[in-house]
Amino acid sequence: MTAPAASRLAFIDWMRGLACLLMFQTHCYDSWLKPEARKTTFFMWSQLGGTLPAPLFLFLAGVSFALVTDKLRQRGIDAKQIAGTTIRRGAEILGLGLLFRIQEYAIGFPWAPWSDLLRVDVLNTIGISMMLMGLVCWVVLARGTGSRIPLIGASVTVAAIIALLTPMLWTVWRPYWLPWPIQSYVNGVHNLGEPQPWLFPIFPWSAFAFVGLAVGFLLLSDWARKREGMFFLLGGAGGLVVIEIARWLDRRPEQLYPVYDFWHTSPNFFLIRVGLLLAILFLSYAWCRWGLGQWAFSPLIQLGQTSLLVYWVHIEFVYGRFSILHKHGMTIRGATLGLAAIFTAMVLLSMARMHWKKRRTPSRVVVRTAGAT
């Protein structure tokens, strides 16, 4: 695969690195702050920032998926082969998610409950989402159309269906007939009898990946290539419009659903987060093209290039047995110093990983579309 222009990848890596930073601060403060510090406004805002990493990772997985799929199309590979390649990659990510759960269980043994092995975490959902995106692209591409418009339309349609069905599948349409490990992928019920908001089921989380898929195909259109800056500016402005529309809908007295949970299942909250993603996408692009994003070494771009690795490793030093600080025993200042240490260590780990990878493949062009090395 020929790598796209560096400027077109840098903002994706930077945005993924931002997701890593937000994830680090959320996990660090959640694991290390003492009980009285967890009652502060600071902690509240920290955890509110923690609502963004998962949508960012899924959204960017969709954007990267579109880049890879379009590149395969340009090489003349048929729809069945594209589907096989992309679905296998999704299965690999799902397998890594399951392996991560086994590792967490082994480290937490004998205190960790066995049900943790089947917990639906964000890696599992990214893998499932990639497999679903591969299936949808296969159905569209099998019709032989050379236009990206059907792919964009199908992506937006699937995202809307997932978002609109979520409130019902979490309440009155729950698939009780499914075994809980499978039902958990639908609504995050786990083995606790009702959906759990701390898990990442297909409904609603996969919808963010399909939004990213649509944005990715739009980014590759001739109009966007010729007017790249205008494309991102319109996308950011459109994101703000989407946020206001969602807030207006939320204030309406009429509601479509018998049970309305704004923070967990509401399509309106989904739209607000989509608007934020589009605004962040514009800011990331602007920073990398016109700001300081690529003037010198960027730690966020560095993290974004190895997001899977730093996700995997930092968990053990924040939540695991190897936590660098005493859990639930630190002040805000102490936890912040720990966050700085984790951030620095993960940047250094990322640099070592990329250096090692380049030494192993000196003659190959390293293509970063998934950013999950």
C-alpha cells in the first residue's frame, strides 16, 4: 500500500494521541485519588473528559478503515477480497481484546471474578465494529458501483439505526433469550441482570465507528481533496450545528422512547458526541497543518502511532498489580505527578517501539492507518 500524504495522516495520529492522553488522565485519577478527592469538581471534570476516548478511538477506527478500503479498491482488488482482508483484521483486534481480558484475569487472580474474562471492553467493540464495517462495505461494493456515495450513505444509515435502536435494546427490547456473554455485546448486560454503562456494547458504541467510516470516505472524495481546509472547516462548523440540534431535541417535551436515559442510551447524547468529534477533527487538522503540530516533535502524534501498545501497557501501571502509586490513596497533586510519569513513560515506550520496528523493516514503508501497532 502506498502511504497517503504525511499531512493527511498526522492529524489522525494527533487525534488518536489526544484520545490516549484523555484516557490516561481518566484512569489515573480514577485509580489513585483518595475518597475525599473524588468528591471534588476537579474529579467530576476529569471523568467527564473520560467520555471522549472511546468515541475517539472508534471514530478514528472508522476513518482509518475507509482509507484502507479505498486504497484496496484503487488497486483493483475485488469486493470479496477486500471484505476478507478487513474482516480478518477486525477479528484480530477482537482476538487481542479477548487476550487482554485473559491477561487482566491472570494478573488479578485469585481476586478477579471469572466473568471478567467475558467483559466487553473497547478493544472487543473496535474489533466487532471493524468486522461489521467490512460486511457493510462488502454488500455495497459487491454491486459494482465505483462511487463512494453509496458507501457514505450506507455508513450513515447503519450509524443512525444503531443509535436509534439503542434505547429499546437496553430496555423493552432486551434479547433475554440470548446467553449473557452474547447479549453483553448487544447492550452490555454482562452477568449482572441489566445493562452496565461502564461496558462498550455494539449499541451504541459501534455507531461512532460507522460515523468515522462515512467521514473517511468523504475525506477521500475529489471535492475534499481539492478543498481540504474548507472540508475540515465545514465539518467543524457542522459539528457545532449538530450539537445545537441535539440539545434542541433533548429539550422537546415529546419523547419517542418509553425509557429515556440521556447519558447512556439517548440518540441526542450520541449526536452531541458526534458533533464534538467533528469539531475535534477540525481542530486536530488545523493544529497539524497551521499550528505547532508538526513543527517539532509531537508527543501526541507519537502516542497515536502506537495507541494499542500504550493502551495495553498503561493499564497495568495504573489499575494492575504494578500500579506505580497507592490506589485510592493520593491527593490531586500526587495523582497528577503520577499522570505525568505515565505520560512520559508511554511516550518513551512508543518511541522505542517505532525505533525497533524501523530497524526490523528498514526497506519497507510503514503505513499507519489503524495506528494500533
